[in-house]
Amino acid sequence: VMVPFFNNSEMVNSSGIYKSKKNNFKIELKPDGTYTSDTIPSLQIPKNGIWKTGGIDGMFEFYDNNGDLVDYASNGIYPDGTEVLNFISNNTDFIKIE
């Protein structure tokens, strides 16, 4: 069980704008637990929704505005220190750019 304070702290630390390595699609994770994204054909997430930390194996969970779980992303750091999200549905990396 994750301590809620840790989840909130992780959400603040993980918030920011991420860009796909394959193209210029962007996702913004906001510290209030909401996100906005470009329309990304290869992902199952809608343009607006909710994200949470502390999912299975520490994954981020993405929900639509009705509260339905739509996708997962693992989070990590490349050897050079770059923060990255990897969406499970299509194995796409998004690099944190700000």
C-alpha cells in the first residue's frame, strides 16, 4: 500500500510536459492529477483526463473524465537522467521536456 503523501509528492515531481520520441505528440501531466494531450492516434487516452501514481508495479494510470481506466504507463529514467513514460498499450516512450 502506498502512502498518499508519497503519491502526491510523486505526482508533483512527475508533472510536466512529455514529448513522444517518435513524433511531436505531447502530453502534459498536471500536479492536480489532470492531464491534457494532443490527439495521439496510437494511444487509447482521450485528450483530457485524470492520471494517478501508485498503480500496479508503480505504473501511472490514465482515466477518462468518467473515471474509466483507459491506459497505463511505466515511468523511469534513462541512464543519462532523462525522465520517460512508456505507454503499455503501444510501447511508446514520451520524454519529459519541461
